[in-house]
Amino acid sequence: MGVEASRAPDAEAFAERHADWLARCAYLMTGDREAALDLAQDTLLAVWRSWPKVAAAEDPQAYVARMMMNALRSAKRRKRLSTVSLQVSAGDGRTRTIDPADPSRDHDAVEDRDALGRAIAALPDRQRAVLVLRYWSDLDDAAIAHALACRRSTVRSLAARAFAALRGQLGEDRTSYLRGRDER
Amino acid sequence: MSATNREGRADRELEARVRAVLDEQAADAPSGAHVLARARAVGEHGPARVVRDRRRWLVPVLAAAVVLASTAIGVAVRGPFEDSNGPVSPPDPTTSLPTAPDTPVRVGPPFRGVLPDDYDGDFVTSAGVLQDPDGTSRMCGIASDVQYLPGCGGPVVEGIPWSALDSQPAEAGGRFATLRFEARLEDGRLDVVGEVRNVPRRTVRDDSGYEEVADVSPCSGRELAAQPTDPSRITAAAMRSGLDVAVGVPGVTVAWQDTNDDATARPTQRPGQVSGRGAHRWILDVRTTGDPDAVVAAVREVWGGPVCVTGDDRLDFDALYDLQATLSQEGERYLTRDLLYDERRHRLLLESYAPTESMQDELNQRYGEGSVVLVRWLDAPELDSPAYPPDD
């Protein structure tokens, strides 16, 4: 049975409603427009194929996020995407590709957000996924745990590790960051 | 402002900055309309129909590519994986390749087995331990020097001599430290039975290795390299098509690309090719619960290079997917730390603090042998050699 045969009107409506979310989430997960298109497409096809299960899920968005995470793993294995290259806005309409292998490069020459963007891109997949799902997609920890097929405590742990890694990459510690603000 | 409050505020400041950066980056993402157009094109004309008629799909897919390109979304059919060797050649169904036995594939991190049911020894571990405001101490699955931990989900740890240890206040109340300790497991609870001391975070086990499964084909590289192939269909695009075709064949549980390092290098690589390894080195690996010959016949229509098909008698993908959700709700039963999908072997890796043979037997009986593999997290010095973690 082809994909088309199982595509219900509700599935179409869901796809249209969440297409932007899928595209953006995939981009934040992969850091690459082409890879994001592939990932979002694969996820959407999986949604159509498994629509009854998606529709019956307690939290369909979390269910789809989990599909995306599995598709991401599959894509990485198939395409050997060993690094994430995230195009970040240079503030003037242009984009440049950042190098996750050396997130501290050009630290002095770029804005704080760019440095943070590079540090996020350099995170392991699951840590970056937690940040994307929690702080961009606003899923709660239970939904993220479903998406990552882990427990909520693992979500919290991954988030904690991600923040520790970001601080390490940015050369910040938790007290020095605020010290400067308080002294102003 | 107290140090704890300052640090909590710093955490929230960083959260806000992360939100802002992600919002900014998301604005550069491709549009949802673009994704929809691609998915609809593939869904209506793509490999899903190959199962019924493996020849017809080439025409609509190529036609869809032309349509997409002419409407300025031609990138839909390109990707970092594609090279410019062009369209897929006419199929050559006459070539066949042998299938291979199901041999073990290495998994990256330390992979420790289950405990005998009569294991009567102690465990040793280095881990983050968080004491809640109510005095309950729990093992964290990770090492953390971040105080903004709302909680840790590991087993309760009894007998931590907190007053004799260095610890830090936790944002949500209580305190935490990274500790090495010996303990005995009783009813899912760890009772400290030996020395407890502070250790550096780096001595704590890191689970990141689980995301990097070794790319090892179940088939012998040299053997495959000697197989007859069609050079005109050994391209990145053909591999991609081959993967899509393979996963559409009934019974296939997983397909992946591998690299045959034994193949003789040819100086034909162009900038942008993956890992600097040309398509002539690639192997298309497939696992199937169905007929291996059917897989080979389907794949050979589009991919001219080596194919390695192995048997798989486990659950199909949807069933395993559902099982992952089911087992994630049974954490206490298996002392679960994490539950991972090992796509390469099409199985679930259930990380348990202390799995036993009977737990594994139960899972085998319930879901079929090999569908769920228990991985032990706590070290058992009487069984493991060398003991982990190392002393700092």
C-alpha cells in the first residue's frame, strides 16, 4: 500500500498545520537546510503512513517528535552526517556556515548569539534535541521524554549536561556571567 | 543575593538566550510549504509503490524532479549525499549477490551483560548523587556540575555520609556531589556498604558512545568487493534510491549504507562526497524478516554496487516502535536508566542499573529473543574485569 492510500483528511490537515513546525524543528535538529528538508519529509511520510497511531497518541506532537528523532538517527546512519553545519544569520541578510568542530573559532569576532549558536550546534544530538524541544518547541518534559524514548529524569539530565557544555564552550561559569551584570 | 540565587538566575538567563538563538535560527529554516510539496510528490509517486511495481516508479519520480526543479524548489531532490553522476540507469535484474550470515555488529561503548540471578556481590560506581530537601538521596544517571537539577531519576541511595563529603547546594533545595561508592542493591535501592568519596566528574561513565554505532557490515568486505556490479549504477543517487527501495520491500526492518574499506580507492571523488569515500566503496546493507532474494532483486534495479542482506526474525519496525513506548513505562520493573533504539541491529537497548538473566529471559519470552537487549550500568567488580570506572 502506498503512502497516498493511507492519507486521511485529518492527516492532511495535521500536516498543513504542523508543516512549519516540522521544517523548523528539523532544521534546528540538523543545522542544514537540505538535511532538514529530508528529515522533515521523511517524518511527514512516516506520519501519513502511521496516521492512525499519530491520531490516537496522547500527545500527537510528541509522537511526531519521536518519529523525527528516529528518522534523524536513520538519516545520520544512511548519510554519514558526522557533523552539523548550521547556517546562522550574520545580521545583514547573509548567512554563513558555522563549524561545530571548533565552536570557539572567531569567538571574539562574532556576537554572543552566534557563539551560543555554534555551541548549541556542537552539542550531541540528544542534548541538542532536548534544548530544541523544550525551549523552542515548548514541549514539557513528559512529551520530550516520549520523543526521546527515555525517562523524564533523563530529559532533565540531558538538559543539565547541555547547559554545562554550553557554558564550557562559551567560557562562562554561572557566577561570572552574572557578576558582570550585577556590577553594572 | 545568595550564591544559589545568583546561579539560578544565571541558569534562567542562559535559558532565555538559548530561546532567542533557537528562534533566530528557526527563521532560516526551509518553509513548511516546501516540505509539504516534497512529501506530497514522494508520497504520490515515490518508492512506496515500488513494492507493487518496481519499474514504474522511476518515471514518476524523475518527472516529479523535473516539476520541482521548474518551480524553483528543485533542491527537493538533491542533498549532500548526491553526486552528479546523473540519472539511474535501466534496471539489470539478472545480477544477484549472496546473502550473509547474521554476525554480531559491534556497539561502541562498554557493553556489559546481565547479572546471574544469584549474583550476591556488591556494585561500585561513580555517579552524581542528589539529596532532596526531604533527605532522600538518588543516583543521577549522569555526572553533573550544574546545580539547577530539579531531580535525579536513579535508584535511592541509602547511607551517604553527606556531612563528611564535599557537596554543593542544589537549586531546587538539597545538595549534590559526584561520588564513588560501593553499594548493595536491595529491592531497587542501593545501600552503601563501603567507602564513599568525592571524585571528578570525568570519572563518571559517559553514555554518548551509544549514539555512534560502529559502521560494520555483516558481510565480508573483500567478498563483496569481488561481486559483479554495474558501474553506471554506483553513485550516491543510486545508493539513495537503493535505500528507499529496500525499506519498501515487505519484511525489511532496516537498511543502511556501509563502507567497504577493503575496496581499492579510485581517484574519482569530488568535493562534497561523504567522508572523502567514493560511492564505489559503499555497501548497501539490509536486514529483513522476509525473502532475502526479493530484497536483492529489488535493490539491484537501482543500485549496482555491493549488497549485503541478512536475516532478521524479530519484530517489524512498527511493533518495535510501539514496544519502545511500552517499555518506557516499565522503568521500575527493569531498573531502567535509558531505552535506546539500536537501528543498525533493529533492536532496543534497555540500559538497566542491574539487569539479571531472568529479566532478559522474560523480555525474550515476551517479545522474541534479541528484540530487547539489556545493558548493565552498574559495575559488578566480582564479574567485570577491569573494573569501571577507573580511579582518577
